[in-house]
Amino acid sequence: MTQDTPLARAQGRAQGVAGQLRRLLGSTGGAGFDATVSQGPSPALAAAIADRPAVGAYLGGALVDDDSPAGVARVAVALREQSSELKKKAGTQSEKATIEVVALMFQSILTEERIPPAMRVWFARLQMPVLRVALAEPAFFGSLDHPARQLIDRMGSCIMGFNAGDVGGSALEAEIKRIVQVIEQYPETGRQVFEVVYGEFQQFLTRFLTGKEATQKVVSVAQQVEQKETLTIQYTIEMRKLLKDMPVRDEIRSFLFKVWAEVLAVAAVRQGLQHAETVTLRKTAADLIWAASAKPNRSDRTRVIQDLPQLLQRLRAGMTLLGLSVADQDIHIKTVSDTLADAFLAKTQPIAPAQIETLARHLTELECSVHDDGLGDLPLDVDSVELLLGIEASDLEVVANGGSKPTPAMLAWARELQPGAWFTLDHNGRLARVQFVWRSERKQLNLFASNEGRSYLIQAGRLAAYLQAGLLLPQEEEPLTVRATRDALTKLEANPERLLG
């Protein structure tokens, strides 16, 4: 199970659906179903579909508004009758098979108890638009990438975490209803309307999942932490490259790589890359390198003596910005001062002014280009988050890296998780039902939120380890449409006569 991702396994099952359908159709004496060739419905069926009103109108207002178990059952009966009528108009056996499979898929969705009854009825209204798409594109059955499947799967994964009382009047419920109505208004557009509303639903989720003020604060801090670490790495890499062939003392190299790179990153995150203080701190790095190089002539030594107080003052300002204690600052200042004093007696080759200018220019023009997987572990804990938030983060759990090493498949699974999906989290012996609400730009930080208002900030490696250990379990093991199709095929294999009947 840890050698493959659930998405890959679901894709394999989805691709097997078309093959099962072909075999099932062949065993009943049918022919002509090709899951790879786009085709439209026969003239008689096309006319019958065109004459059909939208499912919402077909079912009637009272029936649609009845979200009781009996009301949902009546909707299922009505949709079953509609499918039977359409099968009579079908011109080929493959059309009958497609109508039957789609009908059974939506029957399965209507019986999905984890979806509130009121929402099941709205999902059912997509049966006719999906049938149009499936008739035109048989590949719908074998691909998770079809926008109709993506939309239904994504809406289903988001709505499954709600109790019936939670959904009523919510923005999520309103958005799902709007999407269904838009699809019903454009029955002839097929795939295109699903592509459009799926994009709109993705944008809605971005706003909806992080809409709470507390969530926005945590997201803002997490973004700053990731940006700071990204810039720290980039500054370090750039300075290592530029100093590779320069005669710079090891003490100065260590200070620049371990302290000053982080100073520059913090300044850039808090004040901006082009802020005057950030620019000054970048210039300080070049000034320090020059000051610590050999000074064979009197004019250079005089300049160092004149500039030293201001240089040391800027070094202290940078370390203060980083939050270093005065004692730690004194240790670094002493190391720098001793190195500068040694430079007066050094007989080595001085650093050419052109090299210093090149270093300063590169640091000034630096653009962040770290690979998404290049950050590694971030120094993240609840204390640092509270410091950046400025408030007590009593409702936030920071789950840092640690534990067993996850497999590549588990790391891939962690990257595949979709915001909006619901999980059961076992953290420190406590079970919580949580929703995945946000992933950072470089995919290093992930935020989960519970209905009780508690949030969990989890690093990518730790997230994969939790998935591998079964401490984070998805509430749905496979996408809604895959499960519905599998249920449909199970019924057809038990009773193959109904496929063409």
C-alpha cells in the first residue's frame, strides 16, 4: 500500500471501468462500444434528450425541495423512470449501456449517506448533463481527468465532511447549487461548461477554505516562514558561488552563510526586497567581505578604520532584526573584529574591486528560484508562530518533521491531497475530523482545520509520515465517481440483463 498512491490506484480502477463495460456488453451480445472514440447519440436519442427538461424541472419543485429519506427515494424513482424512457429511444446497444451505467452511478450517489440528503438531490440533477457527456465521450468512464468527473469528485469530497445541520445556508451549499443551475442552463455545451464551472469551484474553494480570520493569520505566517527559508537558501547558494574563488577567511564565510543569509531573508520578508534597509543590509555583506580581505596599502587600511564603527553598527542592526540576543551578537562581533584586525597584517592577494562590485550587484538583483522540493525541514514550532502572529496560538497545533521516513509514494500522496477533502487525524492520542484547507506555494506547509475551530499546521514530510502510519485517514478512500461506477458495475455483473433491457 505504501508503494503506490491512492490517486494512482483510483486511476487504474477508472481505466478498468471501460474495459469491464466492454466485456460486459460483449457477454450480453452487444457490440460497438469503444471507450476511446468520441461519438454523439443517435438521432432518435438526441431528439429525446433535447425534448427533456432539466432534471430540476422534470422532478418538480416540491420533490426537489424534499430532502427527507422518503423524498430522496422518490427522486431516485423518478430518475430511474427517466432513464428507462431514454433507453427505449436508444438506437444502439452501446447507448443503452451508457444510459444504464450513468443511471446506476447516480443511484449510488443518491444513497451515499455521508452526503447530506439535500445535497444528494442536487448532485442527482447532474445525471442528464453527465449522460450527454458520456454519450459524446466514452472516455469519460476511464479517465479521472475528465472535468465532469473532477467537478463531481471535488464537490463530493468537500461536502462529505458536513453534517446535515452544518450545510444548511452555508456558502458551500449555495455554490454547489449555483454550479448545478449553471450546468443545467447550458445543456448543449457538454465538456466545456464542466471545465468552466470546475475552474470557478476551485477559485471558490481558495476563498472559502481560508475565509476565517484565524485561518488567514496562520496562512500569512506560514507563507512568511516558507518565504524566509526559501530566501535564506538562495542567499546562501548565491554567496557560496560568488565567494568560491575569493580569498575570504573561513570565519567570515561562516558568518555570512549561517547568520547574514538569514538576516537578509528576514529583512526581505518583513520589509520587502527593495526596502532601503534591506538594500543596505545586502550592501553590508559586500562591505564586510572587502573589509576582511588583505589591505596591503595605507589608503585601504585608513578607509577600513573610518568605516568600521558604521559597519559593526549595521551588523548589530541585522542581528537584532533576526532576534539574536546581545550575548550572541557580542560573540559574532568579536569574531568579525578579530578577523578584520588580522586583515591588516595579511600578505595575501587583496580582493579586486570588480569582484566586490559583482557580489554586491548579484545580491541586489537576486531573484528567488529555489525548487519546490529544495527547502527540506523548516524551523517551525508554535513559539515562532506565536511570535509572528503576535497572539497566543492556543488553537493551533504545529506538527513539525520527525518520525519514520515516508516512502516516495507517500510523499507523492501528500502532494496529491486536494484542499477541501476531509480526514480523520490522530494526533497525540486525540482524534479529530479535519478538513485540508491550504497548501503553501512551494508545497512545504499544509494546514488542516477542524469543525471545533482547531488548526493543524503540518510540514510535507511529517504529513507523508502520518499518511503512511495511518494517523491521517481520508474519509473517502476513492473518488465519488469511481466508487459510484464500481457500484454500478457490481450490480450489472449480478444482473447483466438490465444493461440492455
